[in-house]
Amino acid sequence: MGMNIGCAPCCWGVDDVRNPHLPDWRQVLQEAATAGYKGIELGPYGYMPLDAEQVGTELKARGLSITAGTIFDNLVATANLSNLLRQTREICALIKQSPALPVEQGQRFATPYLVVMDWGHTERDYAAGHSDRAPRLNAEQWNNMVSHIRQIATVAWREFGVRAVIHPHAGGYIEFADEIDRILDDVPHSIAGLCLDTGHLYYSGMDPAQWLKRHAARLDYVHFKDINAGLLQQVFGEHIAFFDACARGVMCPIGQGVIDYPQVRQTLLEIGYQGYITVEQERDPRNAFSSLDDVMASRNYLCSAGFL
């Protein structure tokens, strides 16, 4: 199989750079390497230094490369556009200087990617996973978001040769089935690809294998998560923000949850997916003491399931 498995700093609870409990970025790199991964995402803007030489030295020392950088911010607000484009340029400048990962035969675009996710709306955060009660953007707001994504993707590609991929994310304004279909209609594949996340799909009411197949023509990159079904049922009965649910342990190591990964593997084979897959497990960073064991468990399971 031409699929390569990496991981991301969110497996150590790194989602909000303002959180005072985040582990040192070098610890994350070391534990990712110890667990056997060769690729890792950069994490949220501001977590790792924007110093390409410093980051590159640490990556090289551990045999790691950057799979993707991340825009994880408000994609809707007009006032945030300049900030989004500044992040785009700074992230792309850094990741393009990281050690390169090999390109698999059939892989559409080389790594590193720029993963683009909408975030920062309390009204949607507390409706994560609940399509029936989640507010939707009006036409003007939606068009703003589409324009911003197009501009981000254009800057990333034209100035740096970095492929942008849209990532539907629980708690953002691109989450549910109707929103995924709509954004792909409004942002063509010539401008941006798609990164589907098995955990976010399941959390938001979709079957991961079905949706990987549904949008196979747009799929440039994939994220893997798994979900504890019992905890998911508990948090769905509460008024709770998405990352608070994650802090409760709703995300678990791959193979220990409800998602059918043999079926996911078969689907990826059927659609001819080639390239990179990133393991994620959002959590409270105060529980990062178990991250190494968990990312090792995820990788070991994926090896046993035929992904490696």
C-alpha cells in the first residue's frame, strides 16, 4: 500500500496555543519519533517556532518531516482576512523548508500540505455533532468564508507551491454533510483539495468509509481518529464544547473505538488513495503523560490492520 502514517501534536493535547499546560514542542517531536512515525504536522500556528533552521535541526535529529501546517482560525470574519493571509505565508515559508517526505506513485500533490479549518465560533462549538440545532451562516457570511479559503489556497500554491486542503471540523462552520458538499461546490479542486477526518465525520453524524468514497475525487489528504462510543453518548446528552468533550476522553487510540478501520482500509484501497494519513487524538494536555503509549498503540493497530 502506498499509504504513510504520521501523527500530529493534537495527540499531546496541542490545540490552543494559549493553554498553559502544553508540552514542549521538542518533547512532542521526540515522542513521535520514538513511536516510529516519520511524519508529523506542525500543529496550531504559534506552537512550534517560525524559525526554519531551529525546527529543521530538531526534525532532522529525529528523522522527522512536516506533513502539513494548519490554519485553524475564524474563516468567516472579514476583519480576520489579513491575519489569515499572514499566517498562510509564515506557515508555508516554514514548512517548505522542512525535510521532504517521499511522494508515492499516484499521490496527487506532494507534502507538506496546508490544512484549512474554520474555528472560533462559540455558537457552533457548543452545537458540535448536532446538525439539527447548529446555526448556519447566511449567504453573505458563507460567501466571505469561500472567498477567504480561495485566497488562502491561492497564496499557498502560487507563492510557495503548497497544496491547501479543506478540513471539515466539528464545531466549525464546515462540519455537517450539507456544508461539506456545499464548500466543495464553491471551491473547485483546481484551487483546494479535501482532507477528511474519520473522527470528525463520525462525531458529526457521517459514516467515514461512505464519505471517503463519496468525495474520493477531491481527497488529497486523510486524518484518522477513533471514538469511544460510550463517552460520545454521554457528551451528546450534555451542553458541552467540542474540546471539552475531547478532554473527557471521547477520542481514543485507533482500534480501541467504534470506527471500523478494516472497512476504512478497504475503502481507501477501492478508491486508489495514495499518500499520507495522519493519526490524531485530541485530549487535555494535562493527560499528555499517556500520549506516547497512545500514539504507539494507534500505530501498532494500523500495522496489524494492514496499513503499514
